[in-house]
Amino acid sequence: MREAYSAGRWLWFNARLIMTTRTALLFAVTLLALTSCRGPKGSPEGSVKSFFNAAVAEDFQAMADTLAVESRQKLGSSPAGRLSGIFGGWKDVDLTIDDYNEDASGQNATVRFTCVASQIENYKLLQFDCSDTVALVKEEDGKWHIILAMGKTLRPM
């Protein structure tokens, strides 16, 4: 009788261990999939989409990572902090890539897109046009990074 009890308990323990391991593995894969959606991409249009996905997710570090080195430097010592002040509070973005062009060297590109962003301000849903054309550069990591148009003030794209 004691052997049957021990065998049953052993089976229950192993089944529980397998379920815990499966749950942890599923969580890790889901987390990896969610975090890999942001940051620079292997295509110009992918990097633009990633930038705006990061804005909605309020992942300002991923937004900063998507910028070209020169743009990050122009934003100062805390590019993520500067981006949070500009893009913080965005709740949704409807983004459509209209056109993109790569130069003959494959190192520079432009992406033209139509964009409508939503933000809640004073308990009201505000929508605004964030359509633009941006320049991108392929950096040493082989991925496309956005060059922000830096005028006297930084504006949301």
C-alpha cells in the first residue's frame, strides 16, 4: 500500500513539475515575442512601425534604440526621457506605410506614412495627424534607424 501511495505521489509531483515548466516556458516565449516587436528592424518600414508601437507601449528606451546615433546624441544625455515627454500618453496609433525608397547603396532610405494618433487629455480622447516622411540610415548593426528632423523644437513625427 505504501508503494502505491509513493508511486502516486511521485506521479503527481512530476506532473505538477511538467505543468510548471510548460507554464514558465510559455511565459518566456510570450515575453520574448512581445519585446521583440520594438526596436530597430531589418527594413525601413519595419523600423517606423516599431517606433510607433513602442510609443503606444510607452517603451521609450526602445524608441530611443530605434533612432540613429546622431538623433540620440541631439536628444541629450537621456533620449528616452526626452521622448517620454513628447510621446507619453499616446494610447493608439493607426499607421499606414504609403511609400518607401532605398538609395542605390542600400544605406539610406525614406519612408512616407499616414498616421493618426490618439491621446487622452483631460478625460477626452483626442486624435491628431502624425503623418510624415522620415529619413533612415542602416547602421553598423545592419538595422534601420530613424533620423529625426531636428529643428528649433522637437516635434512628434
